[in-house]
Amino acid sequence: MTLQWGYKRAFGRCALLFVAGTALQMIFGDIDNGFLRYPWGLIIALNYLYLLVLIHFQKHRWKWLGQLADHYACTSALASMVVMTIIFGLTRQDPATEGIVGALGFSRMTSSWAFNLLLLYFTTTTGLAVMEDLQHIRKRRVAAVLSHAAVFVVLVSGIFGSGDKLRVSVTLQKGQPSHWGISREGEQVDLPFVLTLDEFRMEEYAPKLYILDAMTEQSSRDFLSVEQAGDKATIDGWHLTAVENLDMAGHMPDSDEYRAMEHVGAAPAVYVRARNLRTGMEREGWVSCGSFIFEPSYLFLDDRLAVAMPRREAKHYLSRLQVVEEDGTHHNFDIEVNHPARVGAWRIYQMGYDTQRGRWSEVSVVECVRDGWYSAVHIALWTMLVAGVVMFLTAGGRKVTAKQRKEAKQ
């Protein structure tokens, strides 16, 4: 099956935009969206919408304008954005990336010329399709028109509102109010509210035991995850058994024996019995990853090998915050990764903590994000959801006649 000329032309246009974007990336580097800060982002967006209206009403006079709104253009633009989005998702986003990936801007996709040119093209075809729907709304399903319009609003807000997004990193000490943070440009930014960290909580994964080679400082690929006493595993010819497992433990300065301890700085400790499967030699003792108070403990198997426990990995953590706005309004939030708090136009995200102290951290790093276009995106997303539900409930309820199909093609 050969590809129709209309599709060839449309995909060729997308290919040219990608090539042009790559050339611009090589010459000028990343796009700086600083010029889209308020009010310029809004002004450019209004002019862009006005230009789309002109194109819509002039496309019947100029054939090449009509080609921006046909189904070939819409399909090719959508397919191109799907491909770019897949590349976006599969490529690590790191400004320090070098080589061909960094040169093409794939490691900084949202700032690359190729991505943004194709995104603007996709937005343009979507906007022209929405205007066509609105002009012939009596022949269209209202739910479908609203869905397309909502997608267009999200795209326009994402493009022209990118310069208005402000990200402020705030490092909070427990019990100490803070009303300012540092922007990504390194500037101090005053916040319209005061943040206070009341409590930091963390849940960790079970401790893992590896066999460490002291000569090469490399750990075994296999490990023993200790959920409870009695857990066993065979690693590199050694049979390991967790005889005793203490979630919070410590030891006296003159002793290697760990005991349960309910105190800040307590560390997980496991009493391990190890047996060599070839020689039958046995070793046993305490193993701990340590903490900011206690040094790590190892069980040496011979002159070279030892059983070691790395720092436990964070499974879940959150910060309990007090937020006081300028008018005195008081809020209490529990924020965690992917579950931000909302204060007006601001979102407060959990970003980090004191990794040296781990679950005993008294420091929480949060990011406060303000997006002036968030309300428009929020309304558009809800519109898409409602329109999708309506289309699902009414699917199959309308029959399309041959005359209507012919009019649709025209």
C-alpha cells in the first residue's frame, strides 16, 4: 500500500521543520523562554490567535493555507509529536549530556528548537481544526468540539505560558519559618506566604546484605533482603542467615553488640550467620549500615570478603508543613513526592531532605511553583474529561448519512 500524496506532502513538511529546528539548535543552542514572561507571553498569544483566525478565513483563497488545516496536516503533526514525545520519554533529561543527543537538544527537549517547532505546528493545525468545528458546530458533536478546544487551550497555555512559570527552591529547617527561596537563576525570591516544617517522616525499604570485596570495593550482584529474623540467601558460595533483625539499634562505644534503641540516630542492625558452602567455615556477627551517630559494622568472612549493609533506600517520605498566607490564612499540609499542596496560584512540591540523617532528617527541601496559566489548563482538562464521558455515553447514538459523509469530505 503506497502512501497518498497528501500524506507524503504533510510528513515532508514535518521533516523540514525537524531539519530546520536541528539547524537552529546547532547554531543558536537552546531556546530561552524568558521573552514569554508576562505580559509578553499574553500579548504574543493573542496575536497568534488573531493570526489563526486570519488563516482560517483566508484558507479558501490560498491553497497552501488550506493545507495547514486538512486532515493530512493534522495526522502528520500528531504523529510527529508522538514520535518526539517517545524520544522525550526515553532520553534522560540532563543539561550536561554531551555527544549527538546533547547537540540535537534531545536531553533538553522542552528547550530544543525541533521539539518546539513541531509543537507549534501541531498546535496550529489543532487550532485551525477547532475553528473549522466551531464554524460548522451544528454538523459536529458538541462534546467532540469541546474536547478539541480543550486540547488547544492546553497547548497554547503550555507554549505561551512557559515563561511565566516560576520555580523557587526552599530549604526548611524544622521549626524555623521561612518566607523566601532561591530561583533556578540563583536569585532570592520572596514568597507570598510563610512555610514552617513541623515534621519530616520517612519509610524505608528492608535492609539488604551484600558480600563486599574489600580489594575491589565491589559488591555482589545478589543480596539478602532482611524482612524478619530467619531470612536466608546464598550469595557467592556463602549461605547467609539473619538470626536477629533490629530496626532501630545502637551499641556502646566499647562494644560491638547492638541492642534495640528508641533514639534519634538509631540504625538498623542484623545479626548474621554465614557458612561457606565449600569449606564449611562459619562466621557470625552484627552488620549495620550505621547512621550519622554510629559507624557502619561489617562481618568479615576472610581477609578479603565481608558482609555489608548499604544505607537503606527511601520507600516513602513526606513533610508536614504549616503555611501562613499574607492575610493570615493558616493551612496545614502533608506533602510528598507527586502529591503537592496548593496555595492560591502556587504549588508546593516535596523535593528532598538531608540524606546524611535519612529518616532523622530535620531538613526538608521543597519547591514552590507558580504558573499563571494553571487555571486555564485546569479548566481545559476538566472540560476534556467531561467531553470524553459524554462521547462515551452517547457513542453509537447518531447515524451518519451518505450526504453527511460527502459534506464532511468537502
